[in-house]
Amino acid sequence: MPPSVVRPLRWAGRLLAAAAAVAGLVALFLALIVVTDGAGSGFAAWSATVGVAVVAALWRGRRRSWPGRLVPFVPALVAAALTLSVCVPTLPAARRYPPALASVTAEHWRLSTGSRVAVYHYPPTGSGPRHRAPLVYLGGGPVRGIPVRDHHFLRRLAGQGYDVYAYEQAGGGRSDLLPMDQYSITRSVHDLGAFAGRLGKGRIDVLGFSSGAVVLTRALADPATAAHLRRAVIAEPGPMDGPTARIAGRQGRPSARGIAPAMAGPRSTYVPRYAVAFGLMRLELLSPDNGLVGQAEGVNAFTAADLGSDTASGYCARDAHRIPVEDTVRNFSFSAAASLRIQRTIRDSPSIAPRLRRSRTPAMLMIAECSSQVRQWETAVLANDPAIRRTQYMPGVGHHMWNGLDDNDQRAAAVITAFLQDRPAPLPDYPTRADIPAFLRAHK
């Protein structure tokens, strides 16, 4: 073979060997991150990886002349630089809370559970009658700040005479963080009871959405917390317990996931440190309380664009190219680690069905046509809570039912207020318990 061909092939072989060496060292580093649970911001894994790389480079260069001995160190230096980017924080380790909203003031309440939560109050307005029972909103997430879009909806409810309160669950939004081992679905339920007691206005109505609906469902199965509740609106619930979480069923009509344009804005997952941390946590290879990225730094890093596909899944496919902005960059807050921790405690919990069957709090279930929730998560609540008086199947909307599009906010408010005031439902009571098998077969 002529030298003009041999030489490029030789260089290509060396380049491939160097690339393979770098990839192997990076893989070793990631494996050590998992084994050490990210100890020391990842530096424990990095030091061990660099040590292996140096030893390998010395061994490979042992028979070469002095200048040639340096060549094996090139892949080691490249791998060291790449993996070091995972270990060096680019954001503060102390929590950076969102600035104040212009439209409402956040108060901070210390609950009897020890949680310190951010509370928003929308006093009743409008010319209509005032409703005696306070209406408390539990948002989704879990451990996410209340989006600006939801604040708009809460103002709408206040404009219809409701005394509306909302609080961001511990660790979310402007609420204080908890030690990671204190996050659990049980703690969230106890916080709801403590909030109602701190409010001191008698029994309350509660609107729970998504993961907030899970908290509310479990509160109905907890007699001490349920004693604070007058009426409950369970909107688009996730899995209520471990057996339900393990159901792999169908979702609603097609959502905008996968067809909506990518969300604009910065992404933490474009930064190696946070891409590795959040990716390994999502795969459950890192614990939520890992040593790689602390809770506060993780909250500081996570952005609204990181939730792009999840946001799109909250809308019908027909709305894929007109999804509204749900939140501002300055107001957005989400703790991925605490959220995974709470979801794990739900998945590991025993069935609450026997206790839920003893519930006597009047409740309503809201189901979206294009829901991204597994249908059996929703129908499990209906099947096991005998106090559910009506179900409202909301046509033309996705998981985020009040979203500012068309008349969706008005329709959602009409359904909620009709139930709270014990007026006739705007929509048919569907599905009922007897309808559940046919409802699931119809893939609605």
C-alpha cells in the first residue's frame, strides 16, 4: 500500500484510539459518579478517573522515547477537562428566590409542621355575592412555583366572590426548602391540614390540580386533614398511591407532546454539570439527595425550557402551534430533586383505597379530553371515593385546563363554581362509576 494511503490511515487509527480512550474515561467517570452518588460535587469520581488516566498514560508511554511519552497524556487531559466541567458549579449553591410579583404580595407562613410556605391571597371582588368558605388552591409540580397563568385564573375566581388563597408547597417557588429527607407525600398532606388550621376560617374548599390533586385525594383519605375540608375539586390527578402508580394504561386524546415547537430560552440541560445531574436523577441512578448538585443549586439551574415536552403535553394536539407562555423566566421555579423524592414516596406507598372509601367530603373530579395523565390514575379516584358527586369531562382542553386559550378559563371556572355552590353542573356527569369500563375501552 503506498505511503500516501498508509499515513492517513495510521493517523485515523490513532485518532480513533484516542477518541475511544476519552470515551472510556468519561464512561468510567459517570460510573464513579453513580457509585459515589456524586460525592464532593463529583470531585471524588473525577480524582479517581484522573488517577486511572495518568496510570494508563504512564503505562502506554513506558517504552517510548521522552517526547513520545507525552502523547498518551493527550486523551487523559481531554477527558479530565470534559469531566471537570461536571464538577465545577456555574450557579450559586444558595437558593435564589424569584423576585416579587407585581400583581400579588407573597406572605410567608410558618406552619405547625415546620414548613415555611409562600402564601398568596386574592380577596373576593366583583359585584356578586361573597362566598363564606375560603377557596385554597394546590398547584401542580410537585415542588413547583405557581405559574403566572394560574395566578390569572385565581384572580378570575376571586372576581366571582371567592376568598382565594394559594400556597407554594415547601421547596417550591418562594417557599423555604426542606432537608431532602423530609419531602414526602405524607408531609404535603400534613402541610395542607396545617395550612387550613393556620388560616383559621373554618372548613375550606380546595382546588387541587395535577400533583396538587394527588395531595388533595390523599387528604380525603386522612381523617385529620379531611376534617378541615368542606368540598374538594380534584382536577387531573396523578397516581394516588403505589399500586396506582404502577398502572401503565392509556392517556386521553393526543396531546401536543412531540409536535409543538421547542420552547425558547436557556436550558440547564445544555450545561454538562446539570445535564449529568438531572439525567442521572431521572434515571434513578443518583439519589435526590446526591452530592453532585445540591438542592438549592438544582433549583437555581432548572429552567422553564427544561420542561418543554412536559409543557406541550398539557395541551391538545390541535393547539400545538399556539401554546401560550405559562410563566415568566423570573417567576419560574422547580425543584427536580424534591419532586422526584415526593414521587418516589407515592410510588412506594401502600394502597389508600380502603381509607379513601370511607371519605365523606363532597368531591368533584375534572378530567381533560387531551389529558397526558394515565386514565386509570383518574378513574381509580372515581372508583374508590364514594363521596365524588360529579365528574366533569372537559372537551377541547389538555392537562392544563385553564390556559387562556379561547373560552377555556371561563368553562373551567363555571364547572368549579357550580360544584362549590351546589348548582347544576354545566356538563353531563360523565364518566360515572358505572361508565368507567366503557370509558376506558373508548380511549377517550
